[in-house]
Amino acid sequence: MRFLAWLPLWLRAVLRRGAVEREMAREIRFHLDREIELNLAWGMDPTEARRQALVAFGGVERAKEGVRDQRHTIWLEQAIADARFALRSLRRRPLFAIVAVGTSALAIGATTAIFTIVDNVLFRAIPTAGTGRLVAVWETIPAWRSQPFLASSWDHVVMDYPDFRHWRARQSAFVAVCAIAGGSATLWTDGRPEQLSLTCVSPSLFAVLGTAPALGRLSLPGEDVVGGPQVTIIGYDTWQSRFGGRSSIIGTGVLLDSVRYDIVGVLPKDFAIVRGQRPRPFYVPAGQSRLELVADRRGAPRRRPHQGRRIVPKARRALGSQRCGGNMYRMLQLAVAGTLALPLATAASQSQAKTTWDALQFLRGRWVGEGTSEVGAGGGYFTFEPDLNGTVWVRRNHAEYPAANRAPIVHEDLMIVYVDPDGATLRAFYTDTERHVIPYVVSVSAGRDTASFVSEPPPGQPTYRLTYVRRGADRMSVTLETAPADHPQQFKVVVQGSVRKP
Amino acid sequence: LVPLKSRQIQGTLDLLVLKALSLAPMHGWGISQRIQQLPRDALQIGQGSLYPALYRLERSGYVKGDWSTTENNREAKYYRLTAAGQRALSQETRDWRRFTAAVDLVLIAEG
């Protein structure tokens, strides 16, 4: 298209150079005449009017030279651009293969305006086991190179969250990718506003970094959706200074931009994404519209031709090349990627899974109901054991409800716990003899004494939350709560009881 | 770091020219008048820079120039936005917004 558009002009320029020069002179003459007329109308004398017009124009010969430059260099520019694109296309497939095989494991994606600090600061600062496998994945938009203002950033383009989500769902080169973005919000305390910075993060960021919470939880599973639960994780300093280090703040709310966010966790004292920079006071789930990087678009990502991704490895020798063409998604990301090879990836995901399962150990075994609560009534019991060679855990629940004049009502269900493909989230499916099937997200407290199963209901359905809390070596309390569809955070206790190991 | 101003101006100018032409076909002088309704200091460019930009846009197929007669019966080269130019304008506007939003975020994040 562009070729067809400029070719006649160029031919005309070459074949009729004199005519084109005359046309240009005529055009500029018209321009100066109008400007002089305007100046005369302002009351200037003719000499001054002409002088001012020339000043405003900024050099007739320079303008002509500029036009000639445009004309004479276009074919060369175009040819170079075409050649570059051809080279990139050739390189694309093999390189993509190298990256797909050569990267491993943990990955952390960051979507934000981190620009040049990435390589120098961020990678070294992230205190994760996977630091050496950290790469940044940036979106590249080669078309921007012909847009002078955008040219300087064509190979490290900021993305927005829907694009990140889209890419995350389809990428398979990394075990996990995450995203962060800076932002700001107004915090309201007792009616007083205060502007402060915050960070939007994708759900598995802290899990992938291997950050353990000082309090509460650091995972935000399923919360990176428009209208998702508004929860926040706070920095350690903020916890100490604003909230007096009280552990009772979990579950309390703060007003950010007039919206209530429930505090669900506190970051550890030494946490910093960027070395030397104090953590933000508040971390909120990305992808919830209001705080999104670019909030003017929803749904499927816009695709443009010739876009690719650039991977900037922490250790450049690990990947050999910085460029990774391939998919069409606009992207700026950080990823913890592998130095080499899939065995590493497998090892990493296994160790990740092992860590995750370790947290559930306190649930393991056979439990029977005690007391008079409904949970244990009528001789109910459940077991919680690994299954399928340790790839899932299964809770088998058996409850009998005594009934007058007939056999007790028997209820049996299974809860199958598995590691989400993102490698960082525990999920579960509940199913029972009444053919209910309910997905859950599982979180375990840092102290590994509380496990919480929160259902992910379809729209319009209530949310369930099942919580096990360890009470000594062989007792646990069990609480089942429900929250109405229109207030998914307002849980009310349905049944509560305790179970023990026989 | 290349000084922002010199890199910034050309792309910005293209965008402003497309925007000016989106309202009606216009000759070079008319475009310069429309653009210079902006604070003069915001764009420290001579009106002459407009012509390389117009030629660049014409060669990209975003604008098309034809000689015709002004209301005062003078010959002037009128530029109009093509369909490709219209698309480029909306694309560039989006990119521009996205870029400035990103820069804002950096400034907030690092400030």
C-alpha cells in the first residue's frame, strides 16, 4: 500500500524535478503572502510584515531542503525497512523455538512503565530463587520506528492488562508470568484525603517471587477481573506506621479513591521490587478497570501487524539474543525465565508444587466430628490425602444425618485440590452425590495453620468459604460461611464446629 | 539521551497536521494557522517545518494535495485527509494517549 502511495510521487520527483521544485516554491510563496497579508492587517508596515512572516516561517531554504530530503531518501528508507522486516521474519521462527526450549520455569511479568530501570535495578533486586532466570519481555511495534516521537520506544512498549491476560492465557514458554504497574490513589482516613502511590499486581506475583506474608495472604487469585473483589495487600512500613502493627487489620477496609478495599495481607519487612525503593503502601489487584494502566479499552486485544516481543535476559548470554519475534501481542513484561532447558522448568515447578503441598500438611489424615455441631453430627468424618502420585490432594467427606423412622441421610462429597497451571495458585473442585460441581480457590496462611477454600460462583450465585483452622496437633475448627451474590465479601457463618483425629 | 524536544516534534507535528486536516481540506498556511492557535511556545517550530511533514504524509498516502482556487481567487495547494490518513489519525491518537499515559505512570512511579 505504502509502496503504491509513494511511488508516483517519487517518480514524479525524479522525472520532473524542475516542475516539483517550482511547485514547492509556489506553495511556499502562497504561504508567505498570506502571512504577510495577515501581518499587514495587524497594522505592521510592509517591511516589518515581510520580516515577521519570514521569521515565523523559520527559513525558506531549510524548509525546501527538508522537503527534498523527504523526497530523495524515501526509496532508500523503504528498502531498508523492507529488508529489516524480511530479516526479522526469517529470524522469527528459529528464535522463537530457541526461546521456547531454552527458557524455563519461573517467570514474572511486569507490565508497566519501568523502561530503563528494568535491567539494572529490578532484576538484581528481586529476591527470588529464580533471579538468574529473570527476563523482561517487552512488546515491540516496528511500525513505530517510522513515527519519530514513538521511535525511541518501539522495542519496549507498555502494554495494558487485557493484553497481558490474553498473552498469559496462551503463552507456554514460561511457567508463570506476572505483571505490575504503578499508580496512585487517594486514601481517605476519617474524611481526610491523602494522595499516595500504589502498585497494581497480577494474582501470582508474590507467590512467584517466593514472598512470604508477614500477615494474612499475598495471593490474589481470581481477583484480576473487572469488578473483582477489591482487596489490598499493604507494605510492612505502612502496616507499622498507619495501623500500629496490629494483626487485627486483616479483613478491615481502607478507602482508596472512595472505594473500600479489604486488607488481606501484609508484605514482609525486607520486601522491595525495586532495590532501594521502599515498598508501596498498597498493592491492589490489576485488571480491575479503575486502576488499570490504560482503561479505555475492554475485551480482546487489538492486533497490529508485525508486532513481536523482545526478551531481555538478566544474563544476556543465557538467551544469546535479545530479540524474540513471534506473536502479535503487545507486551511489556518481566519474566523469570530459564537459563536453559526444560529439566530446570520441571524441577522448578515440582519444587513449587512441593512447597505448596507442604502448606497443606496440617490437613492431612482422617478427621471425625466432635461435639454437637452439624459438621460432626451423626458420625461424619473426612479424610484428606494426596492422590495421583501426589499431583492432587483429595478430601473425601462422609456425613450421616439421623432421620426419624428411616435410614439416616448420607451425604458424600469429594474436594479435589490441584495446582493451577500458573504454578502459584491452589485450586479445588468440589463435587458430591447431588452432582454439585463447585470450583474453589485455596489459600493457606503463612503460619500453615489456616486453610481457606473460597468458591468461585457463577454470576448471581452465593459464594462459599470453608475454613480449617488448626487447634493443636489433632484438632481443627471448621467453618462454613456463605456470602450473597450481590455482596461477595459479606460472609455469614452457616455452620461451625470442630473435628479431631481419632 | 537524545533531547526529547527534537525527537518529539516531528511525530507530534504529523499528528497535529492530520488532526487539522480532519476538519476540512486546507492549504499549508491554513494548517499552520490552525496549529498555531496552540500556545506558540508549546511547539517551537517554524511554519516551514510543515512542508516536509506534509510531503512525508503525502508520500505515506495519509494526505493528498491538489491545486485549487481559494475564495480570494488565488491558486493554493489544498491537502485533504485520505481514508488511510483517517485511520492513521485514530491509531496515532490512541498510541499517543497510551504513550503519554505510560509516561505519566513513570513520572508518578518514580517521582
